[in-house]
Amino acid sequence: MKKAILAVVITLLVSLFVMGVFYETLEFGLLAAILIMGGFIIYFNEKKK
């Protein structure tokens, strides 16, 4: 459960940072959040095997 909370917090921070940098277009922040969370899902699934 700690890993899931850590992944959510990191995803939130990265997406807010990207939204702050690209403040004219919020889509980049949403895209960064999806990419980071997808990476965490793949990493944790591969680590279990």
C-alpha cells in the first residue's frame, strides 16, 4: 500500500510541476500524470514476476 501512495504522490507532484511550467496548456500536465502512473504500474507489475 505504501508503494501505491508513493506513486500517487509522485504523480501528483510531477503533474503539478509540468502544469506550472506549461501554464498555457494544461494538457501537458495531464499527459505527464498518465505517463508517470503508467510507468509505475508497469514497473510494479514486472517487479512481482
